[in-house]
Amino acid sequence: MARTARRVAAGLLGLTLAAGLLAGASTSTADADTNTPHRVTKKNPTAYGWGGAVSSVDPEATAAGLRVLRDGGNAVDAAVATAAALGVTEPYSAGIGGGGYFVYYDARTRRVHTIDGRETAPSSMPEDAFLKPGGEAYPFAQLVTSGLSVGVPGTPATWERALELWGRQSLAANLRPAIRIAERGFEVDETFRNQTLDNKARFAQITPTAELFLPDDDAPRVGSVFRNRDLADTYREMARGGAAVIYSGPIASDIVDTVATPPKNPTALLPVFPGRMTLADLQAYEVIDQKPTKVRYRHLDVYGMAPSSSGGTTVGEALNILDTVDLGQMSEPKALHYYLDASALAFADRNAYVGDPAFVSVPTRTLLSQRFAD
């Protein structure tokens, strides 16, 4: 138990993880419930089906979501199952060590609901934590592989809250496909190998991360089988005890210990800074149920995620700017010019005004107003 949690906790230092739910465009109709020690799904250029659909960047994860739908789960169950599987096969963009957002549309009530499950900074984190004594910022590459950059994870709590509100199945049921994939392994593709090689210098600094991702001091070879049995064990603990096992108990203690005393490789040349996370920080974590953003564009209601996310305000402002012109009547170069300019203006305002409402005043209503866009 301690070894498993310690390895997962150490992985937080080697990877920048987020809670990718459904993204990308891989589809599959293969059965994820197999014991063969290799990737059993394949990418199809076109998928046919009925009753529901799942889309993700990875066919194994897509198959996990489809399996849950076939077993009677709904879209929320499939989203959690897919996200959990992505934590196995796409650890560079998804995982229980990070946080994210959940957007849910209820077709019966025609209402959109959102959950803010982003990571939070430890309560003792000072404003100058990323600055050297003289005020100069530490290099990003140096801080990102450290205990100092680890936030309190929100993904496990987000999954549990979404299932509690809208799911049909238990967290345990939705974790089963991911547990199977982590245990039996999946076939390494070129993207996975290249992403690992891109992070080789970072991973080599953290001993458990290097042992998992850099066997024999090299990234897993294309076509080889990659297993993460420690993650499978952690998912099993979550299946038994819920998301609470991440926020209190032995796994939580190991996360805190790893953040405070990163398992640095003795041969690492750069320092690996300790972090400030405590058990109290983990135990105090809560997701936020909040209203979505909404703009009207070309007779469509467009919903998004409100701050602390910048997505809803930025996309909404860009659409409001574009609502003053008719892209369909323009040449392609001119339409692209307007699209790119609207995006640039919206992102400039994102950088200037958007932050976490718990700490700064975000002018959400203004950013989403048509008058401001005009």
C-alpha cells in the first residue's frame, strides 16, 4: 500500500497531470474486457453505432467508455471511465494527480451544470514561492519537476461528485476498465514513446518515475507492453474506499511525504525543491458546483466553464466579437483573419482579467457582454 501510493505520489513530480475527460477523435468498437497483454483496440476512420458515442484521444480509453455504456452506464459514467483509462494510457494529459472541469448537459431538463475541480495551492503557499530571493523567477523547467509545483488534486473528487449528482453506476464500476488496462498493459505507440523521451531529463531526476517510465534508461519501445500495476492498485483502493482514500489515510500521507521530501535521484544535477502540501490541505479540498458561462451566437446557446477556468469567458468573448460580422459571406483568408483577431483579443483579455475568483475579482459579466465585444 505505502509503496503503491509512494510511486503514484512520486509520479506527480515527474508529470504535469490534468483531468482530461473526453477529448480528441479516436473511436473504437472493440471490447476492452480482455486479458491479452497488448493493445486490443484499433483506430477506425469511420465509426457506426447507435444509442451513444464516446470520443477520446486513445482507443483503449474510448473502448473503456463504450464498455460502461454497454453495461448500462450513462454519459457521466462513460466520461469517468474514459478519464480513468486515459490516466493509464495518456499520463501526459490526464490523471488522478491533477484537476480539471466537468461540463454536463441534462437533455431531460435542458440544463447545463458544471463542476470546478481544479487543483488548489497549499494553504501556506506564499505569493513569491516561484521567485528567487532577489525577485527573479526560477526557470519553469526547474520548478515543474518539484514538490513546490504540486497542487492539491481535484480529479478524484470531481469524478465522485459528478457520479453522485448524475451517474448511474458506482465509482468502482467505472474504474474497472482502467484497472484492467493498467494491470494487463497496453501497446506503446510512437506518441507515447516520444512524449516520454521529451521528458526523459525530468523523469530521470525522480527515482520511482524513472523506474516506471525509463527502464534501462530508455523510454518504452514502440510495440512493447507498458504496465502500471501500482496505478491499478491505487484505482482498486479508490474503488473500495472512494475518492476519500486520496485525501486522507495512507495514500494521502504518502503524497504529502513525497511532496515534502521528493525521491530525488542521487545523481540528479538540478535541485528538486520540496513542496508545502499538508494533510490538512488534502482533507480540506472541495470541488465547486457553479453556473456555466453562456453566450448567444447565431441563434445558438453556447455554454462553457466559468472562472477559475478561462475557457468560457475567452470562447464567449471571441464569439461575441465575431457575432458582429458574417463569416459566411467572406473569403476564407478574410474569415480566418477575423477569427484569429477575435481570438487574439479574447486571449489578451484572458491574460489581463481572468484568475481564480477566490482570490481576484474577475469581470465575468463584462467579458461576456455583447456591448464589451462590440
